[in-house]
Amino acid sequence: MPTRQMLLSINDVTKVFTIGGGFHRARLKAVDQASFALEKGKPEIFTLAGESGCGKTTLAKIVLGLLEPTEGVVLYNGTSVQELAQGDQRSRFNKEVQAVFQNPFETFNPLRPVDTYLLETARNYVTNGTNGAAKDAVAEALHLVGISYEGVERKYPHEFSGGQLQRISIARALITGPSLIIADEPVSMVDASLKMSVCNLFKVLKEEHKVSVIYITHDLATAYYVSDRIAIMFRGNIVELGPVNAVLVDPKHPYTQILKDSVPEPDPDNKWAGRIKLSSFEERDFLRKGCKFAGRCPQVKDICEQQDPPMINLGDVMVRCHLYA
Ligand SMILES: Nc1ncnc2c1ncn2[C@@H]1O[C@H](COP(=O)(O)OP(=O)(O)OP(=O)(O)O)[C@@H](O)[C@H]1O
Ligand SMILES: [Mg+2]
């Protein structure tokens, strides 16, 4: 695939952390040979899903240029984000690629009215300092998330609910007119009743404003509802990737099959059950030989213990599993 037609292209990205000290020192592959790409001019909602510790946030930070990959490269419009994040193109990259985080109360300074924060973003990125134009840009972004400028004027973060404040932090991200928003668990702290409205907002951004979204979640129900494509991560690897219907309705990887069974219906109130916390012993197992899921796989074969499974192309869907070799 020619990279110049890609908005974002993540090529064989691996991130190794050294954990512990002395005798217990170990190398942990938080992200292991992850690859996917978002096409330019074809906005979509791409979900990265997986249980706690599988490497979602680490991959997001690499895409944002906040962390350096140990191996591999991330290209934004054909240029390495590492280069973009450091060079004089930093400001343009920051404008085009925006992040929305899990806790909106951490996005805003608690001691500052939120409108001053939004106005500052507008002055820095859009309007070269003019107050009237900055206010217009803020009002327009707030309008997109269904909030009036008067609704935020002189108000502090604690005067909003988590859901409202998350909408405002999405508005903040929209002020710069981004092509890509990376939203890391954006609804996990939002009331169940407001989750869908935030998810719907991502759909509107994609459909009406041509913004691509990388939606990071451990919640398969909202993922099913909102995504075009989904990548399932397990201990650093993307183990299955494809259109959300194919992956969640007819999963190919034994891990995705088990996950799917833990969410019987795509019901927004039904959270992904069975989150598994890795023990420190298992963390060292991140570097085990062969397939990382072999120890839990109901369909395990000898080869799974010996060899890393390759990513296999099944047409629409890619799956990292020896069963399909
Ligand atoms: N700076 C770091 N140093 C060492 N280990 C790290 C560091 N950051 C993350 N890790 C480890 O890398 C693995 C992946 O972490 P990451 O935060 O990317 O997972 P996640 O999928 O975002 O999890 P969650 O759903 O809990 O947010 C975890 O085992 C984590 O402990
Ligand atoms: Mg995370």
C-alpha cells in the first residue's frame, strides 16, 4: 500500500519496557508488531479494544508522538510522527491530530473557567490572537457537541457532570479542525445514560465533519455500536482486525470468540465482563515463545507453543493464529 494515500500508517510497531529491578528485571513488550492504517479521505471510526494492560494506551501515545517505538514506525500523511512531534511541524501536527482522554477532569485546570481554556486553544491554533474570532471558533466547536457558549461562560470544571465535561473536552479538540482524534477510553468515566450520546458525537464527527477517530476501549458493546473497523489486542499483539461486524459477529481468533461470549448482546449497558488482571509472573510471560494466548487457548496445538503465529489475511479480516495457516 502506498503510504502517501494513508492518513495514518502504523508499521510493525513494538514497544519494550524494562520492568522491575535487579534479579526481577524483565523486558515487557507492551506493544508487539502492531500494524494498521487509516486511509486518507475515507474517515472512519477505528476501535482498539482489549483488556487492561494489553497495550492500548502505549500504542496511542506512540501514535501521538509522545512515546518513541522500540521498533517500527508511525507515519502521518507519509511522515514519521517522531519527526513531526519534534520538528518545526509540531504545531501543525498538534492541530491536525487531537487527543481526548479518559478523565475530562484532568484535561481542564480545576481553578480556571473552562471557557478561558477553550479561548486559549482557539487563539493559539486558529485565530492568531483575535478575541472575537476566538470566541466564534469556540462557540462553533461547542455547538457541534450540543452546548451553547453561554452554557460554559465563567463556569469551572466542577460545575459540570463527567459527561458534559467530556463533551466540552471533545469541543476543545474540535477547535483546531483536526483530521484525526485519538480518544482513549473517552466514555469509561461517563454515566451509562450519556455514553451513547458521546459515542453518537463521534459518528457525527466522522459523517459530517470527515474526522477519523481512533476509539480506544475495553467495552465491546460501545465498540460494536460505534466502529467501522476494530482491532482486538492481546498482550501487545493485534490478534484480529477487520470490519466490526465480521470480527464481533463471527470472530475467528479463539480469544475474540471467548470475548464475544462474555457479551451476549450488543447492549450499551452490558459491560465487557471478565476483565482479567495479569499477575506480574504473567507480565514476564509477555515475552514467551510462541503464541501469547497458547496458555489459555481451547484450541491450542503444538506449534502454538513453539512459533509466533503470523498475521494471516482471510480477506476482510486479518487474524494472528496458527489455526488459519
Ligand atoms: N512507562 C512504563 N513503564 C513500564 N511499563 C509500562 C509503562 N507503561 C505501560 N507499561 C506496561 O505496559 C503494558 C501495557 O500498558 P497500557 O497502559 O498500554 O495498557 P492498556 O491497554 O492501555 O490498559 P488499560 O485498559 O488498563 O488502560 C502494561 O503491562 C503496563 O503495566
Ligand atoms: Mg489505557
